[in-house]
Amino acid sequence: MSAKMGGFSSTVWLVVLSASLFAQTPAPAPGGAQTPQGGTQARPTFRVRVDLVRTDVVPRDEKGNFVSTLTKNDFEVYEDGVKQDLTSMVMSYGGRVTNVLAPPPAMAAEGLILPPVRQVNDVSGRVFIFFVDDLHLNFHSTGRVRDIFKKISKTLLHDGDMFGIVSTGTSSISVQLTYDKKRLDEAIEKMTGGGMRPEDIINAPASEEGPTEVRWRAHVAFSTAIELLQNLEKMRDRRKALVYVSDGYDFNPFQDSRLGFMDPSSPFLQNNMLRDVHSVDQSNGVTLPGPHDASSLAQKQGAVFAEADLARELGEITRQANRSNVTMYTIDPRGLTTANSDIDQPVDPQQWAQYLRNSQDSLRVLAEETGGIAVVNMNDFDGALKRIDADSSDYYILGYYSKNPDASQRRRKIEVKVNRPGRNISVASRKEYVLQPEMVDTPQEALPVVPTAPRQ
């Protein structure tokens, strides 16, 4: 699995176009039909909810500067290849919001009952959720993680920004949405990495799907992230970003060391069980498990699907993020790493390089597929946070009513272009959105709940 690093902040507001039949009785003839009780049978009433599709767009010129002079006619928005008619456009530049083109009032159509206009009480600032995946953070990175969050407090968060914090492991952090930056300072002191070391992974029990502890930890992290994103779906008309701090994921790490597919005399063979068997082999002639061992072969064959399983689970997170209008920014606190980077125990350089590549790619996927950026394999965290801040402050919000009335077509691709002859303007925007099977209106006053930190 690989993904190109890139993409600026962009978010897609969802559209839900669903119809439900309130009365399941057959439609009467014109004028109504008489019931056995003598009453008039009412016509079936359909309720259709039509929402404005809002797409956040960040256009930049050749030098990477935000282009703030675009008009409605400069943009072209396509949904599944069909050009849409823009009905609204809002620009935020330097945190100042300008309503360039207000959306038209919803027009009632015959046979449709439209919901009332939702009152917006608080749309100032931005919303940040900080996701500390300490189940996948090396203990030795604890100091660096805390330093990154101190930079976040200084560089990224401004007055009027709302934020919440949740961790996945022993740090036990769960801060509900707040404007009080003191809560972030308190949480920073609790942040502690509790990730597995290579030796722990190599010696851990494994099934045909790979190390069971690795899968369990990833499941805890992913399920917590999805629950958080589902809660954020309740908040509308706010710009939302999820800052995701983790070392990343690999469902089949250090395979050769775990299964004995390497020279038993290698100094990088850390599986204690295989070492013990090899010692017995030298003295008693017992055969060392290796490439022809049935159990090892079964695990190796099962591990072939590990990459596909990881891609599927990452896909579930990105789809939920798109549905919830949340842009994900992933940060790898390990910084710039190489196959020869210092680690606390000897690991085969090739296997370590593969592990780094897979874990970093998983973070790139989360960011790229949701319109964010992946801060991986770099040490310039100050510059990365400034870029996240800029992407969250300078943007356009384009709105349109989808021309596709088919509610069964849930997954819809979005493409945004800028038509400015003579200028090379790149556009960062969300690639798709997904319709919910059924949406329930949530009052704007009801803020989403940050999930409680999972218990260990």
C-alpha cells in the first residue's frame, strides 16, 4: 500500500436526499377513496430532506500562496462527472469570513415537505480534535510528543477555536470540547507512549492473521477514531479538523523474524522461542522450524491478506471522516527516520525499513483521502503546524444542490476545478462524500461528545 504525500485542508459538507413513506396504504383515486369506516383515505405523504452540499476548497498559485481573488464563475464543480450549479460561496481569509454569495432560500416543491432552516448559534473559530494514539507511540517518543503539543498550543490554537482531546491507551485522556487552553496543558502532562517494541511484536502470540496484540491495538485505535468522527457528524457549519498523532500501522511487521524465515545464526533473530529450539537443535538434533514448518507456512499465507485488511480498515475511517466533514492531519512524532535510525534493540535493517514504510504510508492514506496533509518523515514540526493553521484559516466553501436525486447512490465523487486562463492554480478539495442511509436532525446547540479514553 502506498500513497502520495500531499493535499491541503479541504472538507466536504454532506448532502442527504432520502425519502421515507409515512403512510404505507395504497394511493387512492383522485379525490380520495372511502374507507370501510366511511372516512376518506389520505394520500401518502413523502418527506424529502434536501441539504446544500458544501465543499471546502483551497486554491493555491505556483508559489503555494492562497488565491483570494476568485469569483463564482472561476470555479467548476463536478459530481460524478456532472457539472453542478453553484448556489453559494463563502471565503475565509486570515480567519475573516466573507459571504460572497449567499445560498438561495429553499423552494418548496409540490409533494415535498422541507425541514425548517436550522438556526446557527456559534460559528466563530474552528474545531480541532487531537487524537493521541499512545497505543502506537514509542515510549522513547514521549518527550517529543509533549513538545509537539506545546507547539500546537502556541502555533495552531487561537482564541475562538474549540478543541477536544482523546487518547487510546494508558494516558487516559478525554477532554470534551472546550475553549479553555488550560485543559490542553493539563493533558500534555499525561501523554505517555505505550507502543509495542519490535521485540514485543516478534515474541507476541500470533494467529494466521498475524500478531494478535498488533491487531487488537489497531482495532482499539480505529474504533475510537470512528466513534469520535461519528460524534463530530452532529456538528454542522463549523470547520473541523482531526489532528491524529501516531507512529502508524502495519498488520504484518517483522514477518521473517517472527516466523523464522531467516538464518538461525543471524544476530537479528530475536524470537526467543526459535532461539531456544535452535539451541536444542544443536544438542539433540531437533529440527528447527523454518520455511517448511506447517505452522509458519500457514501464518505466512494468512499474512498475505494483512495489507488488504489494513487498507479496508483505513478506508472505513476515511469514509466516515468524509461523511462527517472532518479533515485529518496525521503527525508521526518519530520525525525523520531511516533504516539505520537508532532503536533500542537490534532489528534487521531491511525489515525495519519495511516497517517504517508501511506505518508511514498508513498515515499518508488517512490524510490524503480526507483532504489533509501527512507530517511524516520530517523534523520541521513548526512549519507543518503553520501550514495546518493556514489551511484551516484560508479557504472557500462552495455550495450546490446535487442534480442526482437517486438516494441509493450513496458514494459520490467530487472534482473542483479553477478556470483562470494564464494562471496555474492547484486546487485541494475533498474527493468524495457518502450519503448516510438515514440522517436524524440534531439541534445545533448539541455539541458532539468526545469518546472516553479506552480502558486497558
